[in-house]
Amino acid sequence: MEAILKFMEDLFLTNGIVIAVGCFVLGEIIKHTLNFIPNQYIPLISGIAGLSLGVFVPSIMPETHPVIRAIEGLALGWAATGGVETVKKLKESICNKQKENEQEITK
């Protein structure tokens, strides 16, 4: 049982999943509640939040140099919003292709 708990702790804390999920949630909250902030700034805000979490919450990435934690946090923050945007754009692209194919068939 102790080995399982250690594995879960390493998976969710050491690997930075906490940072990515936290930045994703922050981005979604900003997007849906704070209308005065343009959506184009959400990845920047998410990246800064990831950088801050990486540096100032050392228990997330223990035994790592603060500069490395900052870089990892920044990457995880940007990945949280970039991943969502990538999936959305792929979905839009697939839907547009299907619509174009349907239009060609009906001509």
C-alpha cells in the first residue's frame, strides 16, 4: 500500500501535473468569467502562473534547481493552454474538411 501511495505522489506531484492542471483551470476561469481580458493573453498568463508555481511551490518538483523548476513550470503552463488550443484547431479543421467534402459531393 505504501508503494502505491509513493507512486501516486510521484506521479501527481513530482511530474508537474499539478501545475498543468492548475494553469488549465486558471485559463478556463479567466476565459469564461473575466471578459475584460482578451483570450490572446491567456497563454501568457498561464505561462507566468506555471513559472510561479514551479519556483515558489518547491514540493511540486523537489530536489531541482530553481531555474530548472521555473523553466519546467513555464513549459507546463504554456502546454496547458496550448494543448487545449491544438485540440480545438484540429477539431475545427476536421469539421471544415467534412463540410467541404459534403459540398463537393452535392455539386
